[in-house]
Amino acid sequence: MNGVFYLAWRYLVWHRWKSLTLTAAITLVMFVPAAIQVLIDQTAEQLGARAARTPLLIGARGSPLELTLNSLYLQSAPPASLPYAEVDVIRQQGLATPIPLYVRFKSRNAAIVGTSLAYFDYRGLGIASGRVMAVLGEAVIGANVARSRNLSVGDYVLSSPESAFDIAGVYPLKMPVVGILAPGFSADDDAVFVDVKTTWVIEGLGHGHQDLAAPEAARTILKRDGNNIVANASVVEYNEITEANRDSFHFHGDNNRRPLTAIIPIAKDNKSAVILAGRYQARDDGVQLISPSRVMNELMATIFTVRQYVVAALSLVGVATALVVILVFLLSLRLRQNEMKTLRYIGGGRWHLALLAGAEVLMVVAIAVLLAALLTWLTERWGTPLVQALIVS
Amino acid sequence: MKAQLCLCLALLLSIAGCGGDAGDNPRKADPVAPAVVAVNYPIAYMAKRIAGDWLRVEFPVPGDVDPADWQPGVEQVVAVQQASLILLNGAGYAGWVERVSLPEEKLVNTSVAFANQLLPLESVASHTHGLSGEHAHTGFAFTTWLDLEQAIQQAAAIRDALVGLLPDREAELTANYAALAAEFQRLDQRWQTIGARLAVGGVVFSHPVYQYWQRRYQVPGPSVHWEPGVEPEVSEWRAFDELLVQNTIRWMIWEAEPLPAVRAALAERGVESLVLPPVANRPAVGDMLTTLSGSTSLLESRL
């Protein structure tokens, strides 16, 4: 018996390229469907976990999926905005604690999340170094942002213009990094966190500028009319909030009308959550309350359906591959007729010859199975972060 | 007999002394008790009166700074973030709150009960620039506590917030609030009487910080922008004289004692100076009520 396997092994080694090709083909046929299964399951689990930790989400009426992706996963374009007044509406009802979100701007490829201090406690985000933001303009960055850009406390991040061609747009805001979050193994690791008021400054709803009553601003003054000073557009606006100019920053218009992209209501209990959901269902004023879990489950159901089609297609490919492999072996046996004849002449029986051919097939398949299992295990360990990194880069 | 009496007295005194152990005193402030931060002195005073020793009430503004204009440093903001409650005056008081990050669940706006009765500021410095058009820095008068009826409502809001923090102490907190409210009401009655007397003679106010006091106690009158420790400029005297021509003015109410020269110059014009401190910051001597009560007594003696 050992002689049969020895001969089979020597044959495979002698025809190594053919053996490697066959092994690779069989490995891929087994590994690809398994990898797809693993990646989708892991992604679904991660997405589902984050959605499960956010039972309720409030936003402007529109696509629930866009609202969920933007608010929970900090991806996709910002949804339609809702007014800040909704935060007071929720607070006054006494059913939930509202956490405002304004996720519209970016710092290079990192989402800038305008929110309140309660967000960090809610997400269980700890501070690895530094502290949370204290004053307007300060930023706290996720672990991945700090690592990828080699940033530490005391460095700066810049907000990116929304359009490279918007020359009349708001200047980028330079924000000092005052804290770095501990890894949360979530979308928060890739984000820059600021107070929601800072995002309004980025948008231009608030600004600081030189004192128009000061002598150095005289050249910017067009006219004075009683208590009103009219200045031209050359008045210097600050694009960095510092200790020296912070008290000059001010906001225009009604605070309640400033924009948010979403509000996370932290309900006091299940009963409060149900009452809150009922109240929002009855509203038809352009505000909606959604369940991110339900939205993600619907998305996952769609993805799982697509996966089934993909796996079915890959199964067909697998069958075709198996047929080709069988054809290769049969053709190989045909080409080895003289070799088989020689083996019979030296005493090899029909059974031994069949065993020899079978051992070759068995070894190739066994090696392919081991390789596929190894690759699947590696995918399970590092596949999802690698894919995310490749997609992000 | 005398010796026995002295011995009994000594024994009684020693027994009485044993009862004062700080460790057994249930009202001794716990150094790590939750802290309450107030944005101005009146709010801090009310919180302290209601909370007693159960909570640490902190008012971080230095004594020589107007709390309305105070700009905290980063370290101070970080300290405020750690408080269990942050008591706001409301009406836009303490503009620094708009430029910092504070835990919103800890913020208490003490004037929300009368938010629809706030007085908009009459003359506001505004500016226009660029393409965005005019924008005025609209605001409200914010010395809300000078209307003692409003002060009682602010104290009620503070009481409710403190009860939320110490639900087991509701009875004590409520009793403390009731005592404070009663004192405010007594002072309110005195100011009603003073207001009636002042209105007869005509009043001008040294600074536009008395709006709610004027409304509550029915004392109309213009305001100027004179500081107690500063000699008014010639142009300001000229404007004041024009004011005297247009209005019957017998009294001028100051935030603090004016310069003797200014007091004399006003007296020459037939205007007597009176002092009613807004007590936005902690007084040098006494507290909010003793200061206001003392000033009220002086007003009563002069009117």
C-alpha cells in the first residue's frame, strides 16, 4: 500500500505544474464559496450588532437605509437634514435622551461626526490618550485615524471642502486633536468627532471674525447706521478657533433651525421606546423614526438572496471544474498507457493500477481541501478588515 | 453645694460637647459629594440655600469678573464637565456656554418656566458683512433674578433639579426652597413699595440691567451706560443733560456706589444717586439676600 502512495506522490511531484494547477483549481472551487459565506456572515454580524445597539433613530423623512448607513456606519451621502429643535422636542417629552448627529463633512476620507458628549458613553468609547472635546473647534479622533495619519494629541486635522471647485465655499477649519479614542472595532475608529456646534462652524452657520468696531477693521467698513455696522466681504474670518479668538465666534439665526442629519433617542425603557415610536408614526411633518435593526435585516436579506445566487453560480462552476479535473485525469491515464503496461508487465495487478490512479486523485483533492480549509480559516480571522481596508484605500 | 453645681455643669457641658462629632453629623458635606456648577452668583446662592450641605455648589467665576462676560479656560471647562448639574440662568446669559461642549443631560435652564416672558434687548449692536446679509445679535435681557417672582421660579427649577439628584432628600430640599421663597417674597413686597415711590419722581438707570426689575415693580425710565467707578465723559454729561430736559428725573439707580464727584455733579442737577446692586457676582460682604436687603433698607430710608 505504501508503495502505491509513494509512486502516486512521485508522479505528482514529477508533473508538478500539472499537479499545482489541478490543486489550485480545486482549492478555489471550494474556498471561494466558503469565503463569501464567511465574509458575508461576519459583515452581517458586525452590521447587525451595531444596529442592535441603536434601537431607534430619528431623521428627516427619506431613505431609511441612507439614514442608517450615514448615522451608524458613517458611510453614504448625508440624508436630508432635520432641525435642531427636534432635540428639544424629544427632551421635553421625557421619554428619551436625545443625542444629536451631524455627519456631513469629511476630513480627507474620515467622516467628521458632530455630536454631543453623550455619544461617547452611549457607544462605550474610551479615551486612549487626551480627553474629550471641551471647547468649540476641538476634535477627538478614532484609533484608525490616529494610526493611519500618525497623529497624536496636539496635532491638527483639517476639514475638507465639500467640492474642489467651490471657490466661494467655506474655508477648511483647522481643528486641534485633544483626544484619541481607544479602538472600538467599529466605524467609530475611522471618524473624527467634534461638538455639533463645530460642524455648524464648518458649514458657515457660525464664525468668528475681527472686531468690526476695532480700528484695524476700519478698511472693511462700508457704513455705520446707528447700532448696525455694514462691512464688505473682505472682513477676515477665522479658520481656526483658538484661545485668543474663541469668544468672537458666534452663530446666526435661530439655534433651533440649525441642521442635524439624525438624532439617536436613548429611551428610558421599553415602554418609553414604544410610546416614542407611536408618536412619531402619527406625525406627518417630515420627520421619521426608524429601527436600524429592521433596516439592516432587510438589507441583509437582500444580500443573502444575492449570496444564494452567487453560491449557486459558483456551485455550477464547481461542477464544471470537477468535470474538467476528471477529464484531465482520464486524459492523463490515456497518455500513460505505456506506463500502465510496463507496471502490469512487472507484476502490477489491475487493482494496484486502479489504486495508483485513485491515490493520485485522492492526494490532489486532499491537499486542495487542506488548503481551502486553511484559507477559509485565514479569511475568518483577517478577511473582513482586509477587505474593508482594500475598499477604503 | 456650689462645687456640686459646678461639677454638674461641667458634666453637662462635656456631654453636650460629645454630640458635635463631625462624623456623626448627617448634614456634613461629603468632600466627594456631587458638584453643582452655577453660571452666576444668584443661581449659586439659590442652589446653596436649597442644597445646604448635601451638595457642593461651585461658582467658578472670579470675583472681579462679570459672570455674563466670563470666558473660561479649557481646564475650567473640563472641570465643569465633571459636575453632576450645570445650572444655567437662561435668557442667553453666559455666552461661553455656546462655545463649549457640556453634557446636555446635566444642563438645567432655570428660566424655562418664564421663557415666553423674556424681554428682548431694545438696542443691539449688529453687523452685516459679505453676501450673507444683515444679521443682528439679537438677545434678551438676562438679569432675570431682579424680578423676585422670576427668582422664585428659578429657585423652583433648581429645587426640582436637585431633587432629581437627591431624591431621598426631597423633603429637606423642599423645606429649604420654601424658606428661600418666603424671604424672596418679603423682599418683593418691599420692592413693590419702593417702586411706587420711585415712579413718582422719575428714574434713570446707570446701566441697562434693570429691565426685569423695572417691569415687575413698575418703574419706567431710561438707561445710560455709566460705570460706578468711572467719571463720565463730557459727551456723556451732555447726553445726560438732554435726557433731563426730556424726562422728569429725580433718582438715578446705580449698580454700585458712584464716584463722589459724580454723585455731587448729579446732585447739582437735582438727581439723587441710589444704589441697587444686581449681585451678579458674589458681594464682598454678606450674600445675595443680605446685600439686597441692606440696599433696600437704604433705599427705604432715602425715599
